[in-house]
Amino acid sequence: MHNYKELKVWQKAMENAKKVFQATALFPTSEKYGLSSQMNRCAVSIPSNIAEGAGRISQKEFAQFLSIATGSAYELETQILLVHSFEFINNEIQEELLLSTTELQKMLYKLRSTIKESLNT
């Protein structure tokens, strides 16, 4: 069991979720229950899965939850690209969100890989 609040990847995921919520607040009101809601849920899913996995007994379970969080990060990346193409966000916001999300994907992959390696030794 890990103290998830001390994990840099969880802290980064929390920051990323905040950025997503700030960006979706700029969307047209017609998107309140569409992409805005989906992006917010996705962004919340990432730190939530990290925390849930950290609370599990085994490292194998933790790695599985990191995998789910990684999937959510890739889903979020796709949604960022979509909302930019719909012109709900400008280039600057898109770049900031993509940079943050990509960094998060790399951190999740690295942590999961480290855990998987420790399971094989």
C-alpha cells in the first residue's frame, strides 16, 4: 500500500484535472452535458485510479489501476484534440493541456513499468 498523496504522478494528475475543469468552463453551455462532462469525468478518473490502485494490497493490482489511469489519459488527449478542432479552446489552452497530459502519460507508463519489473524479479 502506498501513500498516494506523496506520489508525484498523483499530484500531477490532480493539477491536470484542475486545468481540464478550467478549460471546460470556457465551453459553450450546449456542451455542459457533452464533451465538457466527459472530459471532466475522464480527468477525475486519472488521479482516482492512481489513488484506488495505491490502496490495493498487491503491486499487481496497483499496476492494473495505473493501466486504467493511462487509458483515461489517452482518452483525455483525444478529447483535447477534438475540442480544439471544434474551436472550444484556443491553441494556447490546447498546448498546455496536451503538454500536461502527455507528461502524465509518460509518468504513468514509467511507474507501471517499474512496478511490473519488480514483480518479475
